Amino acid sequence: MKITILDSTLRDGAQGEGISLSEDDKLKIIMLLDSVGVDFIEAGNPASNPKDADLFAELKNRKLRHSKICAFGSTRRRNVSVESDWGIRALADAGTEAVSIVGKASLDQVIEILNTSPEENLNMIKDSVDHLKSLGKYVIFDAEHFFDGFKSNEEYALSALRAAANADILCLCDTNGGTFTSDIEAVVKKVKSAFPSKEIGIHCHNDCGLAVANSMYAVRAGAGHIQGTFLGFGERCGNANLSTIIPNLQLKQGTECIPDSCLPLLTVTARRIADIANYALPSSRPYIGRSAFAHKGGMHIDAVSKNSSSFEHIDPSLVGNQRRFLISEMSGKSTLMSMIHSIDPDLTRDSPVVVDLIEELKLREMKGYQYEGAEASFELIIRRKLGIISKYFDLDYYKTVGETASSATQYPAAAIMKVNVNGESEITAAEGNGPVNALDLALRKALTRFYPRLKEMHLTDFKVRVLESDATTAAAVRVLIESSDGVHSWSTIGVSNDIIDASFIALRDSVEYKLMLDDQQEK
């Protein structure tokens, strides 16, 4: 069985709080979604704003490998002919093979929101669908508020689908996200029975936290088309999360959603989209999150090392993710040895370098270092101790200067830095929004001449914890930094009584880890 997937990141997802995508952002996301093999990419509403109209004009010159671009719009306006409706005309002129047309399937919505008659709404749906089909379009009809409408007036909700009968897909929308899974399944079964020859779709919102489950149960009831956003973000509580639905169906139920060869691209695609959208991807996100295959308890780690299925429901490589063993007081020596063996499998617990490493870790922990969630810094310590990491640069000095805030949101600071790479010095300066931002910019600016790929890297999270609250402003602080290059993400740590120094330690580790990754990729 093949399920068609429509990704609405650029339309429904763009309505999420804090999400703002430029035309260039949208083009990059389209190429990523195409590479992972989704069937339809809903690129926006060409009638809604000039930015979307420009995007569709640009897409006319783009050729995709897997995906069909889909333009989104509403049915014709009330009491306006379909030929003269500017929204329908924009859909037709968008130049896409597929279009999504949304119409009301709830009688209450028709009366209270559209302020039109039940009959006119059905005419609006039929005229719009039939007209677009006559133009040779592949038409997806989104029955808005379908489940609420079905509950209050079943016959009218079904009549909306009958009006759209010429559409290629009839998609049932849980627009308010308030329908429970059992009701989704029951209603989809009834609709499938009433329209046995039509492909039925499902479009769920996550207001009850059920969008993934509802989408899967709709498939169980006969739906053959799923709409959602790749990372689940969208208006209010978001949309059905495709990065969870796709592997759930494909790996667990043998239902094809994307080509099998594209499944290992799932994690990197999710992280690249998150970077482009400036979206903090939750580490606990199933399949593609950093913590999805992370293990902390010593007994768990020991069991996973012997048999991964004991605490992992799939092999993480199937979705392009990887297993992580977290370093903590709960993980024990087995975790440390697992990390060491991943770098040098010949070392034992009694090897002198391992004994030295354990002692160094104890001293660092006494100072406040904690490597759970900062595995990149931990790996760098091991590699430095083993002498198997390059010396990428030496720091001669840095200096930061802060100024009084110029506004409620601007905290200007400058950093001056001098580094040495293979005997060649570089001195540079940068201005940032606070001293840590200035340091980050200055460090990468100084090194980019020697290592151009540092342009790919940016910080995604920054956390500070005071370690000795009774020492007030003289307390030691722990800084955790998360970084990404759009493919990998990693975390580093710094501890000091000076917050700037602690930040720089973590920043330096972050840059060195990126350079190490690039070295490994080249080799």
C-alpha cells in the first residue's frame, strides 16, 4: 500500500508562532523535501501575498525529482462567478500541476463565518473544483472543519464532499485539532464507505496532542493521503508531524510513504529544515531528535551494547540518526569505555592512557564539568589525551568591550581576537549583541580564512547555570552550547568563575569539533 504525503511546512507551518520564511528559505526547504521524496509540497497561497506569488513564478523554472508543487487557495467567493474570482485565477496561473482548494464542510461555519446560504457554499465548492479540473489540474479538496461539521450535521458534511466529487483527493480536516482518535477512525470509515472509489485524505492539527495518532488511525480506516508539516510546527499547537508519521507507517506497518532509499535522509532533512526555519528542534522528538536513541543508565547502556533492541525500537541508522551514550554519574565506566572504544577499540580499562583519562575526568567533575549533553567536549578530551586530533589553531588573546544598552533589545559589545594557524596570525574584531555573541562572531571570522566551511556553522542554543548559588556573583558557572552545521548537531561545555571565559571554552570546543568533523568527512 502506498500513502501519498503532502507537506504543508511552507503554508500551514509558516503560520506557526515564531516562524518566518523568506523566499530563499522556502526554496531551500522545497529542495530538501523533494530530496526526501514527499509526493506534494504545498508551497503557499499565490493569491495571499506578493512573496508567495514571486515564489510560484520562480518555481516555474525549477525541476524537482520526486515532488509535485501544490498551490493552495480557497473556493470562489460567494455570489462571484468562478471565472472572475481573483483567487481561483491566481491558483490557475500559479503554473503548478496540483492545487489544494479549501472549502467549508461545517454548516455552522457556513452560516456564522461565510455568511452565506448552505446551497451557495456547495455551489462554491463544486464550481471551484470543476473549473480547476477543466484546466487539467490535479485537485485536492480540503474539507475544512469536516469532523466538527460531521458531528453537528453529518448529511451536510457529506454533501460538501459530494459537491467536490470531481477532485482527485477528498481530504478531511480536523481543523480545530479537537477530535479523538476513535472518532477519527469511525468517521473516516463512514466516508470511505460513502465514497469507495475516491482517495480519502487526512489533515490533523495537534491541539489535543493526537495529530500523529489520528493520522495513523485514519490510514487504518482507509485514508490513502496524509497532510502535515515535516517538523510538526504550525498554528497553535502545530500540525501532524510527518517526521514521525512516515517512519511509523513505513518501518512499523510496512506502508510506503517515501522511497525506502530516502528514509536514511529523514534526520538530516529534519535538522536542515529546523536550521533554515530557525526552529529549536526538541531533542526528544521521535526518530530524528538528538535524544531519540540516547542512553544514560548504566544497566541500559550495558544492555544496549549487548543487544540494541533491548532499549531501542529500531536501528537508528534506518532514519539517519545515531546512538548516544550519555556521560553521567549514572552511566558508569561502561559508558566511558564505549566512547573510548568508538575511537580506539584496542584500549582496555587498564591501559595507562585510560587511567589518566579517568583521573582527568574526576578533576574536571570536581570543578563543575558535567558531560551529559556535552558529548562533543567529552570526545575532544579523549582525542586530545590519545593525541589523535589536529591542532587547528592557537589563541594569542581576546578582549571584549561592552556598552550600555542602546535599546530594550540591543546590547552592543565588541570582541577583538588574535589567532595563529600553522604559524600565520590573524587579528580581527566583531560586534555582537552581547559579549558572547561578539566572541562567537570574532572567533569564526578569524578562522574562516583558514577554514571556509566554518561559515556553515552556527549556534542553536546557549545555557548558563550557576554552580555555587551561595557565592553570588563570584560563583563558578557552567555554559552549555549547542551548535549545528545543518547536517550534524553537537554540544560543548565550559566552566569558569568568569562567564565570558566559560563561554569561550565552550565556543572553542564547538569550533574544534566542527573542524574535526570536516577532517573526518574529507578522509
